[in-house]
Amino acid sequence: MESTQLVILAGLVIGLVYGCVGLLSGFCLMSSMRGWLAEGDGRLVRSYALAIAVAIAVSQFLAGQGLADLGKSIYLQPTFSVPVLFLGGLLFGYGMVLSNGCGSRALVLLGRGNLRSFVVVTVLAIAAQMTLKGLIAPARIALVQASQITFNANSFPSVLAMVGLGEAVSRALAAAAIVVALILFAFAHPAFRRSPGQIAAGTIVGLLVACGWYVTGYLGADDFNPVPVTSLTFIAPIADGLQYAMLSTGLTLNFGIATVAGVFVGSLATALATGRFKLEGYSSPRHMLRSGTGAALMGVGGVMAFGCSIGQGLTGVSTLALGSFIAVAGILLGATVGLRGSLRVQPLAVA
């Protein structure tokens, strides 16, 4: 099997597992923050924290062993725009509250029969494609060019390396400090310690991120036909997936498109096997408008931020890139504004 075919097959498998785990556990940043801020239930947010810890630990180990060149990813670029990353994250975070879930969660719920998610996925894909290559792209590019800066250090390990520490030591120290803090935060909560399902979900999702890096960064490292080094992310892949479904003869199947398809199929198979499949729709035209608006904000913001709550929140952060932490700060602030305060989004239905 050629490396490109192997990468596509692996992407499908990773998506299948994510779809299954996502449906059974409810893994989602927006649901995590809503449970923590509005309902006082901190289990989901700690599952998310555990996923970040596992993703960082294993991904940095792979990088240290030469099994994944994270430096070739879009996250560890020396030049980036702090305002655009943060603003993109802000738009995405508020958008996912309006839509009652992020792009990956919409794919999982679509497999369960949630027709609201069909609208979210479609609008998100169109808005993302417009921002990547369409009507909004020139404005985005101009904004990036006007505000981007070249940094001497683009990650936490490179910051430590500037004070004279070696590459391996800098990587180990930066990863260990963040991983230990996240694990302590997760397991300090008694209810989380008594939730084996949430512990398993966080661990598996974190491992899936590392698997993505290994597949694209090592198995796909073909000198004659290399594949982009990436892992779990959903904004651009959802946009590419819709375009591939429409114009497959002029496009190439890739890791991201295969992952998106796998998430949907994995969720659908799990929903049918467990009796969770149920067709659901919008409760009112206002509900549909709000959901579609949130999807559009996620599509635009996700492209500006170079990723979503998974693409930056897990995959980007696993590289320890400074830009990823900036984007995640925007996502968290946007979601917090949507869940609390004067701009709080009033819940209409539970997804």
C-alpha cells in the first residue's frame, strides 16, 4: 500500500474512533464549558484537560524520537498574526455557543440523526471555503499581511531554548510543566475520578491526536509524494469534504476528508448499535437562524484562527506553539462571553 493510501485509511480509522467516543462520552469543549460555568459539573472540562495532557505528552515524545516532524505543521510557523489568531478564536468560540456545539460535535450529532447539525456542517463548510479561497479570502489575507510578525521563538520549547537550554531539555521541561498541571487539574475533581468513561474518553482523544501526527508525519513522509503533516482538525477538512462530495473528479482525497467521513460513519454506527439514533430538527425559524449564524462564525473564525476547538485546542496545543495558545485564549473568551454576561446566548434546545 502506498503511503498516501495508508494515510487516508488511517485518517478514516481515527475518525471512526473519534465518532464513537464523541457520541458515547459527549466530548466537546462547548459542552464542557457550559457544564462547568452554568451547571457546576466539571467532569467534561476535565476530560478535555486530560485529552490535552495526553496529546501533548505523546506528541512531544514522538517529535523527540523523530517519529513526527511537528515543525512542518501549520502551527509552528515563525511568522503569524496575533490579532487575527485571537479574533478568529473569539468568533469561533461565540459561534459554537450560538450553534450549541463545535464543528466536530456537529458531525457526531449528525450521525445520531440531528438534522440541525446538517445545517451547521453545511453553513460552516461554505463560510470556511469563502474565507479560505472565496469572497472573504482577500480581506483575510490583507488583514494577516498587515499584522503578522516574525518571532524569534514560536513555541514554549523555543522560548526556553533562548536562555541556553538544549532542544531536548527545553521540549521535556515545557511539556512536563503543562502536562502535570493539566493532570492535577483533571484528577483533583472527585467526580471526575469516579467517571471511568470520561477518563477513557479524554485519554483516547488525546492518543488520536498523537496518532494523527505519527500517521502524517512518519508514515506519510514520502520524499516523492509527501502528505501535509497534520492531525485532528475539522474546519478546513469539513470545507474540503463538502467540495470533494460535489467535485470529486477534480480533487484529491486526503487525511482530513477521510477523518471527517470517519467521524460521521463512526457516530452513525454507534448510534444505530446503541439505539441512540433519533431524527431531530429545529424548534423554530429563530432557532435555525441563530444556529446558522453560529456556524458561519465558526467557519470564518476557524479559518482565521488556523483551527477549531479540536484543531487548535488539542492538535495545535500539542505542538506547544505560542500561536495555538493565543487562538485557544480567543476561543475560550468567545465561549465564555456566549455563556455568561450581557451577551449570553439564551438556550433554546439541548443538542
